[in-house]
Amino acid sequence: MTDPFGCAVADHYHDRRTAPLTVRDGDATRDHPIESFYFEPFDAESEAGRWLSSWVCGPLLDVGAGAGRHALVFQADVETVAIDVSDALVAVMRDRGVRDARAVDMFSLREAFDRDRFGSALAVGTQLGLAGSMQGLRRWLGDLAFVTDADATAVVDSYDPSHEASDDLLGYRSDPTRGLAGRVFHFVYEEAVSETLCFRLFSPGRLREATVGTGWTLEDVRRSDEGTAYYRAALAKRG
């Protein structure tokens, strides 16, 4: 099993999962909530759903789309292309009814899509942190700018290391640089262990700094709960 995360989500979907998907950092472990994170329907009429939907226009690129939670809703109104690096997750999305699900690495957008292909993008799932550094984040934002048009919008998310609750994250690694931190862990499913996932955590201020010169501006930041370090940020291009 080379993709324990994707296999666990696929097994859950097909009702054949007999073991938890575990997040592990050394001796510390937590069960990953597959049902609530990937299969609970996206509520576009909730306050958070309305805010997210307000930044979506077509065509939409859903980056790291998982099991298609957002794509299934938005494809009813706009052309939606859902991408994920996991073949197992792409197969789940297609089986669930996502019309255009593709196996694409989020860090290969220029190779996968034409310039100005999309009107908006979602990267919701904290995968932004896999950019690894401020330089990597700028590079990815530049790639996203390449495949979106002049008036595009995007919603991304992260954990804010300047928030006191960030210390509660499994795998959290503090950093002396203000507004930056790390997070390191493995996924474990049955006997399989994933490669080490190394995330860079960016505060909203650091995200704003990273947008300079990429074509994007940081327009809004939302937290569902002030007691959590998790946030979503809306980006926009202004022609």
C-alpha cells in the first residue's frame, strides 16, 4: 500500500474500512476523522458556506479535492475541475459523481493546465503548507496565477502559528521567525505508513507577504471559531 491516506478514505467510502486512519508524530497519535472531514456534505447555505461560495466563479479549480466534498456542490452551477495527487481519491470522486476529477499534483499546475484556464480556485485542506517555505508558497501562488484569469479569486487555508491554540496541533514545530512554524507527521493505516509530511504553517500576515509580486492580494480572512488556529483566506487578482 503506497497511499495509506487515499486507501483509508476509499475503504471508508466503500464501507470496508476496519482500522482507523491515524496521524502519528513519534509516540503521539490521533485518529483522523474521515467522515466529518471528507464525506459530511458541504452546506453552501451556512454562514461559512455562503462566505466560501461568494469567492467562487467558473471555471473552478478544486485543488486537493479529496473525496469531492466541494466539487459535488459547485459543479451544479459552474464548470469544476477537481484534482488530487491520489489515484484512489480520484476514483472515489468519480464514483461519487464528480464529473471532471483528475490525478494532478498541485505543484505541477503549469504543466497540467493552460494559462488563464480558471476563474477561481479552492485549496482547502491545509495542503498549502506543503509548499514548504515562503519561497515555495510564492512559487505556488505564481503558478496558480498562471492558470487563472485576470479577475480570478481563490480561497486557501492554513493554521496560524501566531494563535495560542497552534501548540495543540499534533506534530507542531515552533519556529523563531514570527508568523511561521512547521508541522510534521505520518499517516498510518493498517500496516502501511505514509511518507513524512512536512508542512509550513503561515500566519495571515505571512500569507499577505507571500502574495507580493504573484498577482494576488489578500482580501479577507475568516475563522470559524476564535478558539482555533485554523483560518481561511480569500485572495483576488485585480486585472
